[in-house]
Amino acid sequence: MSEQALTENYAPKQSFWKFFMSELKPRGSVLTVFNMISVPMVLLAAVLIVIRFIYGLSAVSNVTQSVPWGLWKGFNVVTGVAFAGGAYVLTFMVYILGLEKYKPLVRVTVLNGFLAYTFYAFALILDLGKPWNIINPIIGNSFGTSSILFLVAWHFMLYIVAQLIEFSPTVAEWLGSERARRNLKRLTIGAVVFGITLSTLHQSGLGALFLMAKGKIHPLWYSEFIPTLFFISSIFAGLSMVIFQGSILQKVFAYQLDSHSDERHNIMIRGLSRVCAIAMFAYFFLKVIDMVHNHTLGYLMTAEGAWYMVEMIGFVLVPMLLFVYGVRIGTPFMIKLASLMTLIGIVLNRMNISVIMYRWDQIPRYIPSWMEIVVTVSILFVQVWIFRWVIHRMPVLRTMESMTHSAQK
């Protein structure tokens, strides 16, 4: 479509400022159950964040010198980054392997990944004792360039930029600029390759951070293979999020989709389920080999061992088999159930490594304060708000032409 035709079809007729202000107006009812729950909690979290920055981390958090990583790092960063792994896996499948049938999922997955990394970076700032030192990796003052944290910080920053470039053609379409869209589209493949490289590095880099915690993490969860395990688990965690999130979007944003979208979605999630099952098998096999190699099988008879079996059997092996079963009989319900169980398993694993089984023998144990929980949930709520706002207004699930056509009806 030419720039003139594009402009005539859906470019804003008023100034950018008026257009943007009109787009800020709510679409539909604001008195929804989700809004009535999320708005008061986010307002409370805003007050708690102000208290945190005025009076320090100890005013709202239960982290200590011996347990410096709490819920904000353990859940929002270590766990959340795994959930955002679907972006690099899908872009690799579509742009590198040429699997075009998954292309309809790319924009929404990249959007989710970009928002996740942005908000989790904010959560990281909250959990730093001296948050102003977050600029150290950039300016390099007394910060070791050989540090894992230095590498993870740069991977994080650069990957956010790469995802922004990948999503920028969508923004250009929303603003009605075909020229900008074409120019930004030329950068996509470079940003994809760069982003995939960065993502594989920082997914494993997060795991490498815990290599320094030997003796602090329970032997069943500590391993020299943690970087590899983090990388592999990010594959099936990210794709499970794509499956689970996509199933919700099919219902919530059904008005943006055509009559054949359910059939196409079911075909796509069957393909993604195969990848999940293969990655989960590799993960489970590595974990078994690791237990044998490190002679930790004896710990399975302890209380911690029972908890470990819940994680490995209930939320790795069982969903893996459900993925296989769902693919063989073509049942979307089994695949969606497996994706939900996998996401729960990832939360258990990452929280066990970073919080629950970190200094597991210490008394008293670290337990997140109610204020930490409120802020954690509120960060997710705000992310959902922005995600929902973008989906309603930008061509993420459908083209601008179809959006204009339905608006004119």
C-alpha cells in the first residue's frame, strides 16, 4: 500500500497531540472486575514505592544481608525473564527458520517480551539497596567488566532496545506513517539476530549468577549446569506463555479476529507444543544426569526432596506428557492445561533457586512482607494495563486496514 493510500485509510486527521490524547481515552467500560481490583492495589503500591525510596529497602522489605535477593528479584526478574523467552524463540522460528505459519504470533509475543523486560528492570531498581548505582554498568565506575552482573545488565539493556526496534513498525503503522514503517522494517532482521544472540546469553547468564552461591542453595537445586538449565527452561517457559496468553487473547479480543482464527491458533499451538515437549525432555534428562553425577539422589528421601519431586514430577514430567498427548490426539484443552502447569513449574523452580531454597537451613527464614507482595502484583497489573491498551489500539492482532474498516461500520 502506498503512503498516500495508507494515510487516507487510517492516518490521524488531527494533530499528533490531539490524536494521542484521544487514544488515551478508555475503550469500553472502566467498571470491570479487573479494574476494581487492580486500581486500588496499584495506588497502594505507589505509596509503598515512595516509602521505599524515602526510608530505604528495610521499610517495606524483609530482605537481609544474608538473603539480599527477595521476591522482587526472585519473581519479577529471575522468573519473569523466563516467561518473556517466547519472543526470542518465536522470532528465531519465523525469521531464521522461515516458519511463516507462526508469524501472526510474533507481534504480540514481542510486545509482551518488551513490556516484561521493561517492568522487570523497574523491579530490579526497587530491590537495589542503592538504586542510583544501577547506572554503574553504563558509566563503568568501579564495576568489574568481567562480572556476570555486568554482562547481564548490558544484555538486558540492549535486548530491550532490540525488542523496541522489532516492535517499532507496529507503532509506525498505528501513527499512519508508511515511510517510517518501511524504514523500520529494514532494521527488523538485524534486530532479530541481535536480540536472539543477546537473549540466549542473558537467559543463561541469569543462571550463571547462582554459580557463585554454592553452599547457599540446596544441593538438589544447585548445579554446575544452571546456566544451561536456565536457557533450556526459558524455551518451554516462553512458549508455554505464548500458548497460555494466546488462548486468553482468543477470548478477550475475539472481536479483532476472523472466523478462522481459532482453527489457525490450534494448529500453531500444536506445533509449539512439540517444541515444548522436546525442550522439557532435554531439561528433565539433564536434571536426572546432574543428580547422579553430583550424588544428590539421597536428598530425595528428605522433606526438601519431596518438594523437589513435586516440582520435577508434577510440573515438568506430567506437563511434558500432556503436551505429547495433546499433540497426538489434537486436543487444545490438554495443551493449554500443560502450558499452565509448565508456567507454575517455572515459578516453583526459579523461586526455589532464588528464594525458597536459598539459605534453606537459615533461621529465621526469609518470608516476603505483604508490602513486597502488593508491589509485585501491582507491577503485573500495570503491565497488563499497558498491554491491553496497546492491543486495543495498535495493529498487533490485526492489520490497520481491518481496524479502520471495522471502525467505519
